[in-house]
Amino acid sequence: MSGLRLGVLVSGGGTNLQSIIDATENGTLQSKVVCVISNKKEAYGLERARKHNIPDYFVDPKEAAYNQNILSILLEQKVDLVVCAGYLKIIDQTLLDAYGGRIINIHPSLLPKFGGMGYYGIHVHEAVIAAGEKESGATVHYIDAGVDTGEIILQKKLAVLPEDTPESLQQRILNQIEHHIFVEAIQKLEGSQIPMKILVVGNGGRESAIAHTVKRFHKDAQIFVAPGNGGTEEAFTNVAISASNIDALAEFAKKENIDLTIVGPEVPLVMGIVDKFNSLGLRAFGPNKQCAEFEGSKRFTKEFLMRNDIPTAKYASFTKQQVEECVAVMKTFNLPVVVKADGLAAGKGVLICESYEDAEEGIREIFSGKFEGAGDVIVLEEFLTGIEASLLCFVDGKTIVPMETARDYKRALDNDKGLNTGGMGGFSPNPIITPEVKANIESRILKPIIDGFQKEKLDFKGVLFIGLMIEGNDPKVLEFNVRFGDPETQSVLPRLKTDLVEIMNACIDGKLADVNIEWDARQSMTLVLASKGYPESSHKGDIITGLDTLNEETYLFHAGTKKVDGTIQTDGGRVLAITSLADTLEEARAKTYAEAKKVSFDGMQYRTDIAK
């Protein structure tokens, strides 16, 4: 991996450190020394760091948390590779757990000879001469739980001369080998790929799509999904931690030295998972707790839209102490009227009521606690007519970049009948977003949003999902979500041609404007296969067959699945999403429905009119 961030541990003069610094400054190395740490306050290696404006740290070895303090610095500086350059302490398990396979050391002999306890400094050269060795040298190796037993990266030899003393041999090895071999070893590692570690938080089809997209660009990446599903268990590594267990997720990410955590669902975002990770020096993609309130509170979003003159539906909001007032004001709205439970209701807290009687019943049910965690406040909205569209945007706090457009289908049954669901399918791009509509979205919605973020000091970094209603050429905002949509993600990400991890890191670093995001010109269509009874109830434990018969180019994203005794079984709700790409939407649709017919499980249901 080119451009490694190096953290160097020293105990003495730092001559090897100096050779590494020189190589980074003259262009021999693409890497950068980002910190120098010593267990000795007077170590000249710290002075060398200061001369080159490199952050230097003395960590007192007498402190009980000595190794944890070192680890905190390494994580804070986002170190990729730890280099022990004359560091005279044993690396303990704390650092090995976090940086296993990413700590290197130099030893002044040809390992495995003259390695282990007691073999350091001049003692190594004394032993070489006493043993009558004809040659010696230096070895750069990985550090493991043993002493000088890690995998060898690079080794160089020189002849032991008859007139050599331990001191002269030490000096010749230092001058002729050590000052060069460390640089060459780091060069070798720059040319190799240190596997990236990614943690995806969530267990749905959206998280499956995110994980598969990361894998598409990073074949060797080690991808963890917490808690994951049956499909991610087969393709990646599941971690048995709930998406809402923020402390356990942070502990896992720190222990595994995760390079990037991608948060899928809204609940941990609203709980403040990004704030927690940031406080520990861990990189996490998603908005902080303050900005996640755009999904945590519909009223918060409506007030932001109104303050910033962003087109949206007329609304009114009420607390549960205002039940009768809410019912009375509701009857002043034209039918149908929209009743929304403020808070997180798993995508089911929006009621579109065709009569005042249904609306009143909905209001009373919501205020009585129908949606756990949502419903202390109700937002009433006028019903907007037109065609719905979904717009996902990457945001870095200063720049907002829309992804390719999509449309999803919320109702459970064909012809938009039945109950609302999390989404039964979709397609991309959405033809309702014409060039004129796109220009209106840019000027009337996206620009005021990013201006509003900056004006109100909202450091939004992540994905902003904008639900739109388009009538004529006029867009209006239905809702904000603060994460990838589901199933829009399953339609949009297969069309992405730019490295998703690169984009996410640019968002975190405030450099989104520097990334040229490219998309596949082909169209995509996604179909959701749901379990029996969904959305009112859902069936679990049905064996799914036919998954191994799908075409290789078909995207299969698991959601409500689990792996049991070697079989993939349903685990309720939306079970699978199948996505196909083709030159035309009609072709993509035909391919997806043909693939769906290969899959079977008891009670399987899906809409037959997606993208029709």
C-alpha cells in the first residue's frame, strides 16, 4: 500500500529513524512519518523528530497504562505501520492485538540465528564472533508474540572479517546495511497491499450491498459485518454485536484496528455512534449525533426546511399532550392527509389517510404508543401529488454531491396497493429527474441545504437521503434520512464505478470536491422478495433454494436471512433483493424477474409491477 502513515518507536539516538525520515523527504519512500514515540525522555530520536516538524511523544514506561497510551497515540495519528527503530522494550499484547501484522523491527543478525531473549545490541555481535560465523547482517521482520520470531520481510548479509571485533562488526552492519535495509523493507511494503479492514454495521440488504460494493473495489479487504445475516456470513465475517451496541462495536473496531466503519442503519447514528468512534480516534462514515437528528425527528427536519426556504409540504406538529388539538387541526387539511410519528419507526411511521376518521384513529394510535421509540410528537402534512423520487447524496460538510437517481416502491402490493413497507423494489436512474428538474433540485434544494448546514454550523458528513415529490418540473422535499436508503442502495451502488471507500474517506476528510465520481451508464432494477405475511407479520425458518442457480452477473443482496446447518433460511421481513443491470430498463427488468423465478421459499411474495 503506497503512502503508509508510519509511527516510529525509538529508545536512543534514532539513526535508523533519520534514514527513514531522509527517504521520505527525498522521495525514496512515498510514506510519511506521522509520529515518533519514545520510552526515554532524553532520547535523541525525539529531537530528530522535532527538527523535521514530526509530532514527538515521550510516554513514561512507569505508567500502568504505558502500552495503552502508545496505542492511543498510534490510533489518533491514524498510523498504518509501526516501525521499531532501536526500541528497547518488548511489544506487549495490547499493541499486537491492535496492530498484528503491521509492526516491524530490525535485528542485527541473520535471523533465526542469534535471536531471542538476551540477543540485542553489542551482545548479538559478540555471539556471532564467538561462534566463528563467516557472515552476519541484519533482518527486518514482523513482530509477533515471540521474541525475534516474526515473519522475515528482508535480510542482507556481509562477511565477518578476521580482524572484526564486536564493535567493528556492529559499526559495519549499521553503516552498510541497517541504514538502508529499513528503507528498502518499507519500500517493499509500500509495493504490497496491506489488507484493508472494514466494518459494516447492520444486517439488512443495504448493508449487504455496501459490503459487496467495498469488495468490488478491494478484493483483498477483510470485511466484517455486525451483526450481519446469512448471506454476509457466507461472503464476509459476521460479528455477533447488535447495531445498537455502540460500546461493543467501538471496542471491536479498536481491537481489530478497523480502517473504516460504515454505519448502515439509522438507530446507531441517532444514538451517536460516530461521535463515540471519533472520540477514540476511529474513522466512521456517517453523520454525528447532532446531524442524525434529521432522521431522528421529522419536526427537526421540517423546521430546518422552513428556515432555509427549501420547498416542502405545509405542516403542523403536536405533542401527545395536544391530542385533541392535533385532531382538530388535522381536519383543516385537505384529504388525503399525512400523519407522521416523529422519531424512528422502522419506516412504518407514516400514514396516508383517505378520510378524517382514519387520520383520527391513526393519531390516537400513535400517541398511545403504537411505535416504540416514536410518537411523542406527531407531524401533520399536506399530501403532495406527483411522482416520488429518491436522491442519495454524499456530503462532507462543505460539498454535497448527488448520486445517480432512483425510485422505490413502498406499498406491499401491485398498483401501489396494500400497506406501506420498507420498500419492495426500485430502479435507477429515475426518468422523472429530467435535466430541467435536476437543475431545479440543484438550485432550490441542494444549494440551500449545504448553505443551511454551514449557516447553522451543522457538520454533516455522510449520506443524506432526500425523499422528493416531483410535480411538473417542481421538486419538493418529503423527508430526510441520514443514511443509504433501502432498497435504493441496492439499485444505485451496482452502478458506481468509483471506489466507495475513497469517496467515504473524502467525505470524512472534507475533500469530497477532489473526487471525480463516475457511474455505469447502464440501468438497474431491483426486486425485493419478502416473507409470508410481510409487512403485518413475517415468517421465519423457511429454507431458501435456487440461490446457487443465479447468473454470475446478477447482484444478490441478503437481508432477512440466516445460515442454519449449512442452509440459508428466511429470518423474516424482506428476505432478498435481486438487482440486474442492462442497457435499457426493460432489459434489466426482464433479467431480474427471470432470476427471481429461480429462487423459492415457502410463502415468498413480491410485486410484479416494479419498473413496469
